[in-house]
Amino acid sequence: MTTPPNAMCESPQGIESQRIPPEPIVTTRPLYWSIRREIWENRSIYVAPLAAAGLGMLAFFINLLFLPRMMRGTSAHHGPMSGTAMLAMPYGHLAWLLLPTAFIVGVFYSLDALHGERRDRSILFWKSLPVSDLTAVLAKASIPLVVLPLLVFGIAVFLQLVMWQLSIAVLLISGTGASTFWTQLPLFQMELVLLYGLIVLSLWHAPVYAWLLLVSAWARRATFLWAVLPLLAIAAFERIAFRTFHFGSFLGDRLFGFAPKAFAFKTPDGVPVDPHFIPLTQLTPGKFLSTPGLWLGLIVAAVLLAAAVRLRRYREPI
Amino acid sequence: MACIEARGLRKAFGTTIAVDGVDLRVEEGRILGLIGPNGAGKTTALNAILGLTPYQGELRVLGRDPWSNRDQLMRDVCFIADVAVLPRWIRVSQALDYVAGVHPRFDRAKAEGFLAKTTIKRASKVRELSKGMVAQLHLALVMAIDARLLVLDEPTLGLDILYRKQFYDSLLNDYFDRTRTIVVTTHQVEEVQDVLTDLMFINRGRIVLSCSMEEFESRYLELMVRPENIVAARALRPIHERQVFGRTILLFDRADRQQLAALGDVRTPSIADLFVAVIGNQTGQAQGAAR
């Protein structure tokens, strides 16, 4: 690995060998290794999405049995659903399974990230190494904001490719013919939409995760209660005192408000779009990027993370 | 250049003053023992030196301000805190990977060499290791870092006597090279007596004694006085007096060895005895303070 060149040949009795300060510093990658260390510690980061994917695949295998019959039948049986949406359904379900899983993992990971290291006192070990508090907090923030979305994307793409090949194999074996399936399932488009959705989610939820990380750096215990109850209390107070629900709807908007901004759920003709397959034409990145809430949220996220960095610097083991 | 230099170092937690205006200068290449009763402010002072806590007063460690430059400072400073702080979930191999990945002065081969002398397996998790093995692992990691200052806060707490002996042996034989500086706090004073080059007693946030070990040996004498000489010996103003098996033992600061030898058996006191004398006189509750 990385060995300082003169570390071994330094003689103990080298009175003349004055320590030369600018030794060639080996390039280190604190952020990279800090992220890897988070994944070592929190295996739920990949175990939970993989488990969800496994469940999704199991359901898909069962669904596969009905595929030939479905292809032979007409889409009329399925009401307003288009053929494409019907075919895309299991693929969409997989994504819908992975996204909430990643969100829940991200939430609980963030609540523990800066709390656990104080609770088990390992913060004293981490702080004994030349890794700044900023690097440490950024590594932790990147788990829900970058690592989990990438993981979900990777798992989804891989499994959807597998599902696609299996579907074709089943159709060919059953003699139904795969040409309709081939032409009607826009797999590449689905992956692009998923990637877009993951980026949207990550940007929109950044202040949520930053808030959770801040609470995790601040609270001595019961991080989940500290993160959630004060917000609910404010909403309830407002409801009772003023009979309004601004704060509550603000919270709801922060969790789910990305959807109407980033996607158009109706075609220009007013036809509703099936959520199992959202075509590329229904993405509205311009609208999303021009939403003030997005940018305000990102600023708030930056402020909360800066506060978490500062807290980590001051905080001692619990 | 002084390795650690503090002037008027002060730290209060609310109304409790943990470190009360400490002046301190540790030269490079020394092994300083920081000895004090529980709650004396040792750990707080060390935390300030390591950039783990903000403080008042002036403090430079290797020419840097530790509080504002902790991550920079940690390239040249290592520490082992008072309790096992290696995360319990980490594997030995992961700990090696991580430190190698973030520390520019870590020599992985050296750490592997130290570990080869132990029974620690690469695939083990820290939670699976015994307390002694965790200390060995931490020491192996730290000794493989080419640091200029090593701070050890109760490094052998809770270890059995074999591990404790081994700990200081490897520290002296495999690590210390007279250019590095080591600061160690411990309650097991007799174990470090032959290791230290400098000695410092701290009590209630203040330094109550500071000397080199040469100074210590020439300055302090212990006299096991013969019963008939006891009045004459007391007239020489010992700083402490105690009874052992019916014999009176007197501790003197800057007494004449010849003069004392005429009154009984003279020897260099242990650090523990001096500690009891100095701190005990101060607090009036000498017993049990040293342990």
C-alpha cells in the first residue's frame, strides 16, 4: 500500500538526521475512505435494497407465469391501461419497491450517523486521524444523497435487464412471440426516467436528510423523537391555535411535493398518465429547476449540514 | 522547537474549572508522565492539546493551534484515548485499510509486522477481540504512524499485567526513537517510572510539580529512619511521613544525602510515594488518591 519512502530506514540514533519537514506526503483520499467506512458499518445501506429487490424478483417470477396469456389477450380487458403500461408494470413495481426502501434506510442511517459514533465513543478514534469534521459529515450526507440513489439505480437497471430477458425467453418458449413485447416495452426510456426521478428525489429531500443529520449530531438520545416530534408539535399547535395547516402542508410538500413539479401526470390533452410508466415527454425538469422551494431547500440543507459540522467539532462522546 | 507550549491554558465546564491556568512546555524527544487524581483535569488538558475541545489561553502543539487545525495536526499527532475507542463493528483488515487510506504517514507494512507478533486475525471484528488484543491492535495502528507526538490517556486501563508490560515494552523498543514525543497519563505510576523522562503532577486543574526524572532522582529522597533518630530526622523537615511495618518512612525534598544516610536507609522514592506526599498534603485525603 502507501508507504512513506523513508519510514523504514529512519535510524533511531540518527542525531544528525534532523527531521526534514516536507516529506513527500502520500496522496490520501479521506472522503472516499470515509464513505467506504460508512458502508462497512451500515450494511443495511445495501442489504435492505437488495432484500427489497429480491422480493420484487420473486413476485416477478410468479407474474411471469401469466405473461404469455397477457400478451395474447387484448389490453381492452385492462380498462384504460395502455399495453405499454401493462407490460411496464412489474418493472415500475420494482422501482416503487426500491425507492421507499432507500428512503427509509436513508432516514434511519442519517439519524444514527453522527449519534452512533458518539454513543460508542469511536468518535475519539475517528478524530485521532487527519480527517476533518467537514469531510466526515459530507461522507455521511453522501450516503442518502448519492450512494443510496446510485445503488438503487444500479440494482434496478440490472434486475430490469434480467427481467426483460426472462420475459422474452418465456414468450419465445411459450410460442407467443416476443415481437410485441420487444417493441412495446421501452426499457431504456424507463431507466432514464428512473435516473431522473432519483436525482429529483435526492435534491428535493436534501434538507430532510440534512435535518436528520443535524439532530443526530445534536441529540444525546432518542434521535428519532427529536427529529419528528417537534415538527409535528408545531403543526398541531398551529392547527389548534390558528386553525390553519400551513406548517403541516409545508412538511407534506417537502416529502412529496417534488412529484407535481418534476413530472406532468397529464398529457397536454388532459389524459392522465399511468404512474407505472411515465414517458420521457412527461418529465418537466424546467419546472422543477425553477421551483423556488428546490433552491431554498438546498440552501437550508447547506446551512443544516454546516451546523452539523460545527456540532461534531464540539461534541464529545455521550 | 517545543512540541507543546501552553500559557495560561484554562477550561471551565459551567462553574467547574477543569484546567486552571496551566503553563506547560514539553520539548521534543521527551516522554512526559502526566499524573493526577481522578478529576484533576488531565483528560481535559489532553483534549485541548488534541484539538478536541475549545479552551482559553495560549496553546501551540507543533507550532499549530489545535482547536482550529485538528485535522492538519493529526498528520503529526496520534492519540489513544482513555477507553477502547476502536469501533466494535470494524474488521482488523478494514481498520488497516481505512487508516492507510486517510493517513499520509501510515506505514501499513509496519502495522502488519506488529500484528504478526500477536494472535490477532485480519478477518476478526474488534468486538470479537479481547480487551488486551484491542489495545494491541490500536497500538499497532498508532505505532505504524510516523507521528511526532503521541498522546496516551490511560492506555493500559483494564488490561492485565502481561499486556501492560508488553504495551510499554513495545512502545519503548519499537516506537520511541528520541525524536518523537510521548505524553502519557496513567494511574499505574510504578509501571511508567522507568519509562518517563519527565514528570508532571496535576491536581485541581493546576500543575503542582514538574521536573525531569534526573531532577526527580536527585531531588527527592526517602529515608527509612531508625527509631532512635526519628526526632533528628523530623527536624530536617520532611515533606511527608508514613508508617510501614512499624518503621517510619520520611520523604525529603532537596535534603543532603550524607546527612540522611546517618539516620537510616536512604533510597529514591517511587513516583507513587511522591504523588501521595505532594497531592496528599494538598488535599488532605492522600489515601486512595494515587490508585
